[in-house]
Amino acid sequence: MANQKIPSYLNAEQRQALMEIPSDLSERDLARYYSFTQEELKLINSRRRPENRFGFAVQLALLRFPGRPLAEYHGDFRQVPPSILQPISHQLGLPVSIYREYGQRISTLIRAYRGYLQRMRVSKMWMEGISECSSPPAASRDGE
């Protein structure tokens, strides 16, 4: 069963469009998806360093829309469009430039994502799956 091919209903271009962080959102969409509640701001501000506050806020915003964590952007997470970073910057009172310092280590991204999941009371079993996904693959018995 493990060798069965998973059917794909989207072509490569459609999958890419689905994964992209949108750069052409209207002002209304930016306000809708990337505005934080007082509770969310409290959670964001609980991070110690400014770059971690900004990065955590971006994580939170992107989980809301388009629904993917930064870690899924395979190292290209610094390509978040300025149109998304600006409203986040304004709400946090931090310069956009501080975001470049976020996520120097992948563990920072995973820790922030797990913190968000815990805060949202996501099941422990699902979070363990996140840990497994962020670990390097184990070597096979054949040494491959």
C-alpha cells in the first residue's frame, strides 16, 4: 500500500499558486487576515527579542492565511511580501527590517509554530507529528 501513487488533482502551476504567499491582496484582505486581536498581541509580545516577536507575528498571520507555517516555505520564508509585513510592523511598533533577523535557526521557526499550536490547544498527537516532520530522516536499515 505504501507504494501506491497519490493522485494529484492540481497541476504543478496550480500547486505553486496554492502554496505562494499572496502579494496582491486588497487593503480589506490585509486588514481581515493580518490584524491581530488584543489576546494575539499579548501572545506575540510575550516573545523576548524583537525579531522573535515580529517573526512569531508573521507565523501567526500566515497560519491564518494562506494557512501554512513558515517552515513549509523551505528556507524561502524571508520572501514574505512587504504588503504583508507593513501592517504587522505597524501593529507591533517594530521596523520591517527587524524581520530579516528572524529564524536564523530552523528550530526557532518550529518552536514558534509549536507555541502557537499549544496556545490554540491543538492535540498533543498532532504536535508530535510536527516534531517528527522537523527532524532529519532516520537512516534506513539498508544504509541508504
